[in-house]
Amino acid sequence: MQDTVSFGYEDVAPDEKTARVGGVFSSVASKYDIMNDVMSGGMHRLWKDRFVKCVKPQPGEAILDMAGGTGDIAFRMVKRGAEVTVADINQDMLDVGIERAMERGIDGLSWSCQNAEELSYPRSTYDAYTIVFGIRNVTQIDKALVEAHRVLKYGGRFYCMEFSTTDWAGFKEVYDLYSHNVMPRMGQMIAGDEESYRYLAESIRRFPKPPVFEQMIRDAGFANTRVETILGGAVNIHSGWKI
Ligand code: SAM
């Protein structure tokens, strides 16, 4: 295990990162969904629709939505007839998701508190594994990728959507200003929590660039890896197959 890992711009001990990430999501859980709409101007809904279109969930398929939080991805996949398990390390996020599912009359989801680094599921359980805006918060990313590979069936597919920085001239400057200044302030104004939103912005900067992350996915055993970029690489959909 590494001696230190990134928590936003800080380098901290692995256990400290896990605890502090837990604190961030427990703090933002109740406002998480509204903040996603506000922070992205509703665009996260389009990115999530596009992501699920890539996954192409089929009726009866067993899908693990890892770091599934309040259920946005799972809700979209269960509507297509898949059997979805929402797993997340944070029970506060799952509790918000369970309540949202009840309010919307969405049945058939399983909810499970799990650390992506050490899953309780047997080998070769799932047809697909999805993780959206979750992997950069995981302390030992390489371990989580190996676990993803282990729990997938042969022929199973891995899909991950994550933020990165963009190199688009003009947009890059706006994006930098927005994520470093506007996001934490909006976090303070709407959720009363500047620090958590500062972490969320900083953690994007510290996450490996798409080619490096793609190599990590390959190192975990996945084949036929691909990256689809959105907004000049500000959002990326990574995929790979267990063959
Ligand atoms: N996937 C959801 C979405 O797109 O709305 C939630 C994304 S939220 C930004 C990140 C989630 O990752 C949080 O719910 C957090 O608890 C979860 N997470 C962080 N570390 C994790 C870990 N080691 N194992 C499982 N979930 C983790």
C-alpha cells in the first residue's frame, strides 16, 4: 500500500483519506442531488443518460453500480430491466437513495454498503460493473479495479465515468475559475459546506489523466479498453472487457 494518497491537494495517509472522504459524503448526502443540478447546470443528467446508453443494460442482466450513492445511475438501468445492486461505502448516501427510490416508486434495486476495494461478492457474479464519479474518491484505485475485474463474469463489461481537466483553449480557463472559486462558494451558500466542495474540485485535478487511468484499467486485467470524451475531456467514459 502507498504511504500517502491524495485528498484534494493534500497528501495524507490512506486511512485518513478514507475517513475524510466518508466525512465529505456524509456531509453532502442530503443536498447531493440538488447540488449536482446546480453545479452542472443540469448537465450531469445528460452525461448520465449518455453513460447508460453506452452500458446498454439488458433485461435480466446483473449489474453492480459501485459508488452508486443516491442511485442516479441505478434508477436509469433498472428502468431498462436490469437487476441492479447499488453499492457504496457511505450509508448516508445509500439512505438518501433508498428514500428517493421509494418516493419515485422504483422497485427491484438492492442496496449494499461496500468498500470498492474489498467486495463481499463472489468471483464472476456480474454481467456489468459501473462506477460514476466515484473512482477518484476511492483510496486504493488499483485495488478497486482488480476487485471490479474479479466480480465480473467472463464477457462482462466495465464502465467508469469520471471528471478530468480539459485542455480546450478558452474553456480550460473558465473551468479552472469555476471549479476553484465558484464551486466552493456555491457549496457554502447552498449546502453550508465550502470545504467538501473544495475537495470535490481539487480531487479532479489529482485524478490520473485519461491515458494513465486507461493503463490502470488494463493493468487490472481488462481488455479492449476505450475512452469516450465529453466536453474536451472534462468528463470521460472509460470501458473495458473481462475476457
Ligand atoms: N455514482 C453516484 C452519482 O453519480 O451520482 C454518486 C457519486 S459521488 C460523487 C461518489 C460516491 O463514491 C460517494 O457516494 C462515496 O460514498 C462513494 N465512495 C467513495 N469511496 C468509496 C469506496 N471506497 N467504495 C465505495 N464507494 C465509495
